[in-house]
Amino acid sequence: MNKKDWDPAVVLPICITCMLIGSMTLELIYVILRDSGSSCLALLILTSYLLFNVVGNMWKFVRTSPTIKGVFLEQGSVGQGWVYCYTCQTHVPPRCQHCYNCNVCILRRDHHCALLSQCVGHANYRYFFCSLFYGWLALLLSTILNAEIFIELLHDGISFHSFFLLLMPWMMLFTGQVTPSTFIFAFVADTCVIGFLFCFAFLVLHCSLLYRGATTKEWFGGLARTYDHGWKRNARNFLGERWYLVWISPWVESKLVGDGINFTARQVFHKRLLTSNPYVESPYPK
């Protein structure tokens, strides 16, 4: 681990994220164990599997570098779409962007993940997407199981006390309106609901991006279809050759397609398809 890995700007968000995951996991286990029904063991196994995928994919995401460091960028390959980065002092390929948080150019950069202090790019998109997917499932399960907590907090009906307890539990704790244990349950339950809504919105966005083979910048820049090769090829390009197995475990091998440097545009791809198969109808005007 190099010096930059110990930078507080990198370590602090990761520590906060780990603390949130740990507190939600402990609260969820408590809720499951409190109800000693026949489904207790099944819920514990499901929770363990979801946690394994969330933490495993996050670990892989943080440890997989999507930057141009160590990537040989041939000067002779500089062509259309390549730009010069004055900070990195090198030409970079299409879809590559400089991140001022990471202070380096990222291959097929999507965005900078503030929760894990790492950019989402060509090399680690698979782990980001899978951690987002399993995080959403885990928070969905937690929200469902925490429904009883909300019912208990609202057992006297909807009042100003219960409303502020759910909306601003910190204020209720500081003013002495609730006990620390009640605050912890309310805070963690609120975090699960807010996290679920956040993950759901982000998951819908990235499912749309994955379906179109686009990055976030390309989506908002009106270039969402520039590298669209059909949903199956897009899944292979973003998640690897074994894209249908990456959901099982973050340690399932799935070799990335391409090098993150050279990309085939949608129009060029369809023209090559027409050349190899003349019976395919062209989507472009003659």
C-alpha cells in the first residue's frame, strides 16, 4: 500500500462507509434473531451471502485500478478522439477523462465514487455495478425487516414526536427526547430506507447506461448511443466475457473485452456487421 492510500481524503470516506455497513448489518442480524421463527436461519444465510457480495465487490473495486498508470499508450496509435492531458502530460484515448480527485486519467471513466474514494472506469466497472446491485438487495431486505421497527416507533400514531424521531433522530437525541437505544434503531432504520432509495435510483441509471453501452458523461452529453452494440455485447464490454456469472461472486473470473483504449463506434460496428452478413438490414440511410 503506497502513501496515497493512507491519505485521509481516501481513507475517511471508506471508513465511514464501512461503519455504516457494519451498523446496518448488526441491526439487521438483531432484528432477524429477535424473531425466532422458522425463517430465521434462511434469513441469516441470505444476509451473509448479500454481505459477502457487497463487501467483496467493494474490496475488488477499491483494489482494481482503472487509471492509465501502467498502461502503455502507443504514440503511433494517437488518432481521432485522442486528446492531450496537460496534467498527466500524455495523449489519452477516447472515453478517457482526467479525474481531479484521483489526479490521474481514467480509462473509460464513468464518475468518481465518493463513498469509496475511487473512480469507476474500464477495469473496475464490474465490481462497482455488482456492489450496487447487491447493496440494493441488502437494503431492500433490511427495509422490509425494519418495517416492524417503524410500526413500533409509530405505535401511538403519527405525532410530532414520532415524525421528528424518524426525520431527525439526532436532534431528538441531543434534546433528550429519546433514549440512546431508540435513537440507534431509528437512525439505522432511516439509513436503510435512504440508502435503499439512493441505491435504487443509481441502479436504474446504471442499468440504463449498461443497456446502451454508455458512461454517465456520454448519457448526459447526448452521446448515449455512440458505442451501443446491443445489450449482450454491451454487457460483455462492461462486465467481461462471463458477464452472466459475475453475479455469483466477486472472485469469479471474467476477462475484460478490449483494453480500455480502443473502442468501436456504433455506426462502424453495424457497417462491419453488414459486411459480414449482407442479409442484415442496415439501420442507416444509403
